[in-house]
Amino acid sequence: MILQIARLAHLVERKPLNLVLGGPTWKVRLGRRDSTTAGLDLENTSLPPASMDLPALINNFKKQGLNKRDLIALSGCHTVGFSQCLIFRNRIHNATNIDPAFAKHRRATCPLTGGNANHAPFDTAYFKDLVKQRGLLASDQALSNGGSTDKLVKTYSLNPNAFWVDFGNSMIRMGNIKPLTGKQAEIRVNCRKVNY
């Protein structure tokens, strides 16, 4: 969903999404090769599920060479886009670390049964929401739930500029995860399709 919004913003505004939202820019290394066999299976096994707790999230990011600061900063992507009821239903109906008014509001469009494809937006006040126990996903709220990441979430909630700096740095680090070399990939002539 975030990629769809980014493409739309780029087409409408001719600007990258981060600039449309008032965010930072960062330098991206040139010459990064694109896979010729990208697939949803790899994405589904690499990205942490919405139900993951803090220790598992930290471990998931550590396996990719990323740290807690990267985890929190990159989770800030959840200021844009939507999530389906199926993904956050358990949290809004069963979690104890949730603002009751927020849970009630979300239950209006995400009942205990049915409505799996109903959407709820992420909020641009992401870090402030986490401090108030209004994280839409359990994995989001895990970042501010009495653990080792609470302090940085609070910092970002009070200082958006600190978040933007760290977000740019974390995007660079994420872009350097397991780069493909040689014939494993290609530098595309048209970024939307494989060269052949």
C-alpha cells in the first residue's frame, strides 16, 4: 500500500512521497542492482508479521544487520497507508495495552467476524499515538509498551526532526542489506520491468 501511495504521489506531484509529506531526503547509492525474480514469498518471509513482539522484532532486524534505532525509525513508515481489519482485529478486540476509546472507534469498522478487507488508516501522529497506546498493529505498540525502545519512541513523539534524521540514515542502511552483484541481478533500463 505504501508503494502504491508513493507512486500516486510521484505521478500527481512529481515529487517523492517523503518530500510530499514534508520529510527528508537522503543519498541513495547509484548502481544498485534489481532482482530479476522478485516475489511475494521472499517479502512475506523477510518482513515481520503484525503480531510480532518486541524481542522478536529486534531479532528480526538484527538478522538483517539493523539495530533498535533502525527498527523504530523504519516503523515510522506506518504514518502512511492502510491496514486491513484481518491484520489488526485481534489487537482491537483482545489487547490490554490499548486505549479503550481508540479500540472502540476501530471496532466500528472491524467487527469480531467479517469485514476482513475493511481498512483503517495509519496516522501521521504515529509516535504520539504509540505513547498513548493507540498503535494500530500489535507490532507497532510493542515499540512503546514498557520496554527498551520506549525512550526513543517518546523522543520521536516530541521531536519529529530527530525521527527524520534517523529515518534517512536507516533507509540508507536498509538499502545496503544483501546487495545483489554480478549476474544475480541487473541495473534496469526501465525500473518498472526486467530488461529482457
